Amino acid sequence: MSTYWSPVVHSLTPYVPGEQPRMANLVKLNTNENPYGPGPAVLAAIAAANNDDLRLYPDPTALQLRQTIADYHGVAADEVFVGNGSDEVLAHAFGALLRHERPLAFPDISYSFYPVYCGLYGIASRPVALAADFSIRIDDYLDPAIGAAIFPNPNAPTGMALSLAEIQRLVAARIPVLVDEAYVDFGAESAIALVKKYPNLLVSHSLSKGRGLAGLRVGYAIGQAPLIEALTRVKDSFNSYPLDRLALAGAVASFGDEAWFRQTRAKVVATRETLIRGLEGMGFEVLPSAANFVFARHTSGHAAEINANLREKGIIVRHFARPERISNFLRITVGTDEQTAALINALRAARL
């Protein structure tokens, strides 16, 4: 703390990212990274871009990547925004689209960066309680006192997904809505299908999860051109070059290797079902997951102890001590079959 801090800094409660421990033989199941990583075509594209051109700035408009994403999703290039990870895309959206006289609504159990951004940008917020079964109730967001809404689909950390029909009910209310689809590749319906009809809808995506490129930091958003222009104005007032040449090359190549994407996604989904069966067989309640992680609690209610026991065995999962409502849950990333087997064996050995 310093007397030179601004009032904003004094009031901030920063986001705490998932732990990145340096441990030998670690089974890392705490940050929802894809266990399979990028395919050979992506690695080759990054290697080819590692040349003398690195002395030059990258394209500030990222036109090739935006056109590639546009072609993939069937939209126009001016309906695509790209940024340094989906977190930066979200941050710009908070500044450009989600600040209103009425509060911004988001689930009370959700991505914990949302309240951080509200604090950073001075946005009034309204956390909306999840239902008893941890689902998002769209009716709770149809309150005219709400000025805008944001939520992940599937939600994090629960992994539960909303149907496209439910999302449309909210978007039809014509308030600004941002659907954060970081995990959509693993089983949820994308709201991109609604973008052409609704000028108030923005949908964000990440290449970190489904495409195994967390280390490149590439995210994007799709919305009608005026929304994208707003994001671009904010971006160009902050950092005109958010994506470097290697990230641009790797991201473009990832959309050209659909076979690798589908193959690795299918592996994750299959292993997720194996993980769920294994956990349920040991007395865990597992929420329905459409993501690359599961949210589970044991009937013993000793999540903190289970988490510590796994850590002693070199297996890292995510435990949220707060809020109290989820303190007995563990969020477990879907890893490889071998990592999943190690987790299940460790839990069995603990004699829960």
C-alpha cells in the first residue's frame, strides 16, 4: 500500500487466478486447460512466424484472424473483435457496453472477474442468486431495474448450461447482454446464432479451452458491427496491438485444423463422462456439466480436506472457500484418461 495509490486502486479487490504451482509429476486439474494442446498445424504456423518479421508491429486490425473467425461462424469480419484473451475482450465490453444508469446483473456464483471489472470501471452491479439447483433463472434477469446482463454459458464454476431458447428470452428484452462462451465447445448451444437478429447481443469466445491455446492468449467477440466498433474504440484507446505475430499465426491455423479440434474435444467429453461416473460411484454429487470441468461435492462435506489430501498426492483441483454455499464443492478439470485415473485412484485410497 502506498500514499500514491489512486482511490480506485485502494478500493479494488483483484481477481485471483488459478494456481500455477511448480511441482514435479504434477496432475494439474485446477485451471481448466485443455490436456491435449494445439495440433501440429498450429505449432508449424507459430514456428514459421518466428522470423525476422518479429521486429515489425503486428496488424493492429488483426484482419486475417477476424476474417478467418468470421468465415468459421458465418458472419462478417466487421462483426468480429479479437483481443488478448477473452478476459481483455470482457474488460473492453465492460467499459464500452455494460456501464449504464441501472445496475449490471450477473450470477452470484459465476466467473469472479465480473465483480472485479465492476469495481475497476465503477459499474453498479446486481449479483443474482442461482436457483437451489445452481441453475440460472432467466426470469430473474427480466426485472426492468436491470440495465444490462452478463453470464457464462456454460456457467463457471458450475458447468451448467442454458438453452438457446432461454437466452433468447433475455436478449429479446433489448438490454445489452453479453454471453461469455469460454466453455461452449464442450456441449452448450452458442448464442452466436442470435447475433444477426439482436443488436444488443455480444458473444465472447476463447481459444484457451476448446482449442488448447491458453498460452497464446487469444479471445474474440461476435456482435453486430456497431457493438464491435465500440469495442474497437476502447481497444484503440488502450492498446492498438493486443495480439502479437505468433498469437495471430497460431490462432488462424487453429481454425484451419477442424479435425484436430473435433478429435480432442470428443476426447475431453468422453473423459468427462468417465470422470462423472467415477465420482458418483464414490458418493459425490456432480452437477450437470457442459464444460471441460465438473463441479462436485462429496456426501461427507469435507471438500477442504479432500482438496488438501489430493494436493499431498500431487493432484491439484480447485476449491472455493467462498461463498459458503459452494464451500463443499470441488471444481475438477477434465484431464487425460491417465490423469483422471490418477485422480479417481487417489480418491479411492482416501476412503471417503
